[in-house]
Amino acid sequence: MPNNKISAAILAGGKSSRFLLGDKALARWNNKTIIETEIEILKNIFERIFIISNHIDRYNKLGVDVFPDIYPSKGPLGGVHSALVNANSDRVFIVGCDMPLLNKDLICWMSNINTWAPIIIPSLSKGLEPLHAIYHVSLIPIIETVISVPKKPMGLQALIKQLPFRAISEQEIKYFCTNLLCLKGINTTEELKTLKKLLIK
């Protein structure tokens, strides 16, 4: 049964500036777009899925709600904030729009972790993965305080490092996803081609 205690939000607010074919969320993956592939996977896990994007017309035919950033031009931090505000649950699994190999079992396992920490996040040797993580709505006022700073606010990664979080180790992730490709985001057309070639081998 889909999880009704946690919502899922796909952040699709980036400019895809390094992706030469346009919007990377709409790049073809097998017979679908990347974002359609993500929605299909997430529908088997969560009862409610929605998209955070200021390009509502671009995504409003995908069968899920689309909400804009409440604080525009604040990057991933603004996207996480809007996802939490628009959630109908205490926690939200938040993922980027460029991960076509999401692993259902890993996400289900993360969703069932019992912790008081407001963030459940993969921690790899290269750093944290904030766009494949679970956030608690109690973070809303904290993020709003950070965003309201007149000067350039700290980024999402910097904020997370100042808060309690339950880290998911590489060893734990590899139990479900041995090559870690389930966390791979596509930023360039070359990365998309390379990932497709890896799957063919």
C-alpha cells in the first residue's frame, strides 16, 4: 500500500543551464521523460506526489499537482520550503527532477526509519545528497528565517550541516543499490548518454 504518512515532492525549478537539450526533467528516458519515470516509481511508494516548479504549464499535464516556489530565486532551499508548506503530511521525501534510476526499496526503507531527527539524508564520500532526502515540516520556520536574511542566504547543504540529521551511509545504500546509480542526477547531455551506456553493458 502507498505510504500516506509521507508525501513526495519532485523539485523541478532548476534552469538546466548545463543541459543542452533544454529542460532535463523532460529529457527522454526509455519511452518516457525522466520526470514521468520518477512519478511512476514514486506512485508505488507514496499516496501523494506533487511537483515544485515555477513552470506550471510545463508540468501540469503529468497527473500530479504543481506548486510554485513561495520564495522565488532561492534555489533548492526555496524548493524544499515550498514542498514542506504544500505537504499534507509531517514528512516529505524530496527528490530532484533528474534521477531516472530511483530505487523503490531504498526509498521505502528510508521512509520507515524511526528517528526524531528532522532530516533523513544519504551521506556519501563526496558529501550529502539533499535532493534524495526526507524532511520534517518543523523545518519551515527555520528555512523562512534563513531565506529572510537580506544578504545571500546560506545554501541547503550548509543549513543541513547545522541541523540534526539521520545520515544514511554508503554501506546502507549499497544494500539496495550497489553501484549508487539510484542517486545519480543528470546535469549534462553527456551524463545522460553515459548513464544510458552503463545500463546497456
